[in-house]
Amino acid sequence: MIPRVATDRVHPPGGDTVPLGVIPSFRFAFRSPQRLRMEVFGGIAVSLALIPETIAFSVLAGVDPAVGLYTSAIMAIAIAFTGGRPAMITAAAGAVALVSAPLVKAHGVEYLIAAALLAGIIQIILGVAGVAKLMKFITLPVMRGFVNALGILIFTAQLEHVIDKPWIVFVLLAIGIALMLVVPRFLRAIPAPLVVVVLVTIVAVVAGWRVPTVGDMGDLPRALPHVHLPQVPLEWHTFRIIAPYAVAMAIVGLVESLLTAQLVDEITDTPSSKTREACGLGVANIAGGVFGGMGGCAMIGQTMIGVNDSGARTRLSAFVAGLSLLVLLLLFNDAVGAIPMIALVAVMMVVAVRTVNWRSVDPRRVARMPWTETVVMVVTVVPTLLTHNLAVGVVLGSVLAVVFARW
């Protein structure tokens, strides 16, 4: 059973009272045409951004792209009802794919599905046991390091789509970035990322420019996901194989999801239930596993598209993201496949730059900060960049912060 949200209503800047409960949150999304438009369009923009990254993470894990895409759709829909942080996006994630890849290579995808189910159970147990209380050890310097490393990782992940590409790619990139910066000043009814995807696609098609597209990343599924329980022997030997990977998937997923929830709390100036988020993530992973999913956690870049660039604040945006992902794959498969990758790269690059806490790296500000805070921030960033694992940097930074606090 998912714990009840500790705080029923919150007050973001601007005076509106945004409920955190499931039914009140969905009801609030329909409060006005403007709010509904922000939630729906925000969800659609997120679903478009999910497709290429999810395919890439599927390849990283060693599974068919359909596995990752179905996982993302199911988990986004599930977390909309079970999570503790409205508007946060949960889907197949790179960090989870990274730790699960060796399992797929050694034993196959069926064992990965079993590990995802077990990881979900572990997350629920940890959530009920109060793992969210450990968030108090995540100090401000660690959070600064977290968002800075995150911004760098998101940005550098886009470079492979730019390096050694024809000049027309850079033209489309410039158009996309310009639109991301200009559109919000003149058009607030539709999220800038959605405008970028549509207009850059139109420009590329009308001009007849042949550039890498979403369809080039892998085959997009054309059918609904179906129930698929793991075909593995129900014996102790199987448990011994999947348990280490399930524990790693559970911990990495919890760390990234709880930190993302904290980040969204600060951006929106609203609280959330971390205990419910931990349990909700477990339920979402189980739901994904039942449909043959690969496991996942919070998607920070896509969450920023919804929250920062689209103004989404309710559970409806996550629900729409998952639902529209399924609709896009089923009904608009060819159109989605024709979207230039560079359109999504432009969106993610701007998101990455906006994610970095630039004040924390301002030389004048750094000179006034205690040296211990600077060291903690750097220790959080560097291991993350070396391992491409946010959890590693956060754990090391938090341990060092505790050492400095007791020194």
C-alpha cells in the first residue's frame, strides 16, 4: 500500500494552491483551460523527448528498443498515480540500464525482467522502512554538485549527435536553440520544446535535408504492450543471479528519483512525499516488469522539460506523457520516426545549460564559500562524470560532507 502524502496542499509562487493527492491533483489540472493546456502539451513534449533517449538506453542495456519504450510508457502512467512528486517523469533510465547491462549479457532479457520486478519489491520495502529519511544527509553542496554534474552529463550526451555531422545539422541546431530561447517570450500557450520539434521537423522536410532521425535510432513498435512475466526457473539459483543486480537497480533508482524529487521541490517551491515516491517507484517498476519491462527511475532531463520549460505541476502531465507515448507509437509511428534527432538535441542542450547552478561556479561566489563546501561539490561532480552514475557522486559527496561536519 502506498503511504499517504504527508502534505495535502502546497503553495507555489503565484498564489495558486496545488494539491499533491491523486484525485485533487488531476482535478486541479482541469481547473482552467490554461492549466490544462500546460499539463497536456507539457506531457506531449516530454513523450517526444523520451523516445530517442529510451531507445539509446535500451541499446545500452542490450535489449530491443520496444522493451525500453514500453517500460517508459507503463512507468510514466503508473507513477502518475503512485508517486509522491507530481509532474516528475519516471521511465527507462540510463543509470539503471548501466547496472543491468551485464545481467542481460550473461543471462538474457528474461532475467532482466525478473530483476526489475525484484528491484520494485526492494524499493517498496526500503520506502516503508524509511529510506527517504536519508535525504537529510544530502547537503546543499551535494545538491549543487548533483545538478551541475547532471547538466554536464545531459549536455555531453548530445554531442554524439553533433560531432562529424553535415553542416545542415548545425543549421537546424541553431534554429532549435534560438526557438527554445525566443518562443517562451512570445508564446506561452504551447511549450517551447513542442514548438521546436514541430518547426525543426517542418524545416528539414520542406528543405529536403537528409539528417539523422528518431527512426534511425531503432525500430519503433506498432502494437500495445502485453503482459509478459519472466520466463526463468523459480528456484534459489535464479534468485542468487538476479539479487545483486536487483539491489543495485533499486538503490540507483531510489537515489536518482529522490534527488530529482528534491530538485523539483526547490524549483517549484513545493514539498513532496519522498516516502511515497520511493514506494511509488517500486510499484512503477513492478508494473513495468509485468509488461516485460527493463526497470527505470526518474528522468531528470525530461522532468525539467515538463516542469521548467512547460510549466507542468500536476500528475496529469506524467499520465499524458505515458499515454501520448503509446499513442505516438501506435498511430503516428512514421511521423515520429521522421523527427530529426537534432531537434531533440537542441531541446536537451538548452535544458542542460539551464540545469547547471551557475551561481555555484561563479569565481567570486566560490571565493566567499567555505572551502569544505567547494570540495564537497567537486567530489560530487567528478566521480559522477567519470562513472556516468549520479548515485556514485552523491554517495561520495554525502560521506565527505558528514566527515567535514564532524571534523
